[in-house]
Amino acid sequence: MEKEQRIIFNIQKFSLNDGPGIRTTVFMKGCMLRCIWCHNPESKSPKQQLMLYSSRCIGCRACEKACPQGRHHFDVEGAHLIDRSDCTACGICADACVGALEIVGKPMTAEEIVQAVLRDKAFYDNSGGGMTLSGGEPLLTPDFTLEVLRLAREKGLHNCIETCGYAAWEDIEALIPYVDLFLWDFKESDDARHIEYTGVSHKRILENLRRLNAAGAKIILRCPIIPGCNDRKEYLLAIAALAEELDGVQRVDVEPYHPLGQSKSEGIGEEYLLSDLGMTDAEKTAEWISVIASATSKPVQKA
């Protein structure tokens, strides 16, 4: 019987911001939310995708000749255009390219993921680190994610999971014995705004968070703050209030906006809605942290 796989778009070694110690972060493709500020837009689809890095294209047209579907074209000015209407991400064009095309994502079994993570176990043992599952959204495939965590625990790994929390409670509850720390996204305190910015209500997310807290889990709140979207004082104070309410919350991580998602969206042929928004400066981030920290006893820091 063929083992279940999930598309993994990055296994990032020596991560220092996704839990304690030195970690390996496994990024899984596929997500239930559609956050307009997503800095990993290639993580939204659970399928492999073709990425074009326009700045690397030398105009050799090898992809145009190689593509069996004839989906690559160049305009009169030499710009590389891709008709993605029925692209199967077969990878033939990427194989012919000298570096501007890439297939995002690789199918892996739970065993393959854990074996890849274990290669750096010595670093985890010396630093108190381990494995972090991220995405996308790990809970898009809860049984698969549970198997990865179970196998990792058998090997003595410290496990973290970063999640938006938009899942069935039963699926989250099943993970608790295998997760040492939950990195829980809290993206907006107003439900109508949450729907506008992410595509879903936050009611299930908050209900699951409170149940997770009652179950005794350790939690870090991860809060993206986006100028012009959710950089309201009401949201900042709501973050603090939630941290105070839940005794399982160890810390609040503020995630300032980064425009990394713009070039990636262009690379996979998707529109990016915040194209005129630049990187948040350190001074503004410090202001946000100060407001939150003034209303909670929990530590608050930049993620």
C-alpha cells in the first residue's frame, strides 16, 4: 500500500525564530486561509506550482521549446509570459531552464520528513531545539501531521507546530500529546475584519485556542501586524487581553509586515493586493510592542 504524502515546499535548517533552540522548520503546502498579506503565497495551494524568477531569466527560450503544452511565450520586449490555465507543473520547462524556473514543492512521506529533520539532531540536543511544522497550514492534513509528530516524538525530538487554528477541535486535541509548544496565529480581533483579511471567521480559531489552553498546552501567540489593515490600537490591546486571559500563553510574538510575498505572488502568477506597502520599520514595530506590553504581564517581542 502506497504511503501518504504531502507536498513540502521548504525544509529550513538552523531556524532560530520558530521555537526554542536551533530548529528545522518543515513548511507544508496548502492552507485554509487566504490572508491578503501572506508572505508565503506559494504555500496556499496544496499542489506543486511553477515559480518564475523574472530577474533571473536570460531570454534563452529553452522553456518555450521544452514545454509540451506550449505555455511559455515572450513578448516583443522580451518579457517572459506563462499561460497557467492548464499548467500541470510537470517540471520539463524547469529542467530545461538555467535558473529562472522552479517547481515549488516536493511530495514526501512522514518518514522522509522525520529522517530529513533528524540529520541535525546533534544541534537540537545541544541547544534545546527540535522540529517545527509550519506552512501553509499543517492541520490541512491532520492525520498526516499527527503521524509526522508521532514519529518525531519516537526519535526524541522536541516538537512545535505553527497553526492558524482553523480546524476541527478533535484534530487539534489529537496532537496535544506530541506537541511541546503551539505557535498560534492571532491575526485580528474583529471578526468582520478577520473575514475580510483572511477569508474565514475567527470564532472557531478562538474557541479552539481556549480549549487548547484549558487542556494545559504551552502557547505562543503569533500576531502579524499590517499597516492599514490591523494596526489598530483595539487589536493591539485585544492581543494583550487574550494573553492575560490564557495562562498557557508563554509569550506574544509580534510579526511586522514584510513585502516578501509580492515577488513570490508574481512568480506564481497571482495578484498581490498590498503591492504599495513597504517593510515595517523598527521604530513602528517597537511602538506596537510597547502598546501590547503595557497591557499584559506576558513577555512581548518581535518574532
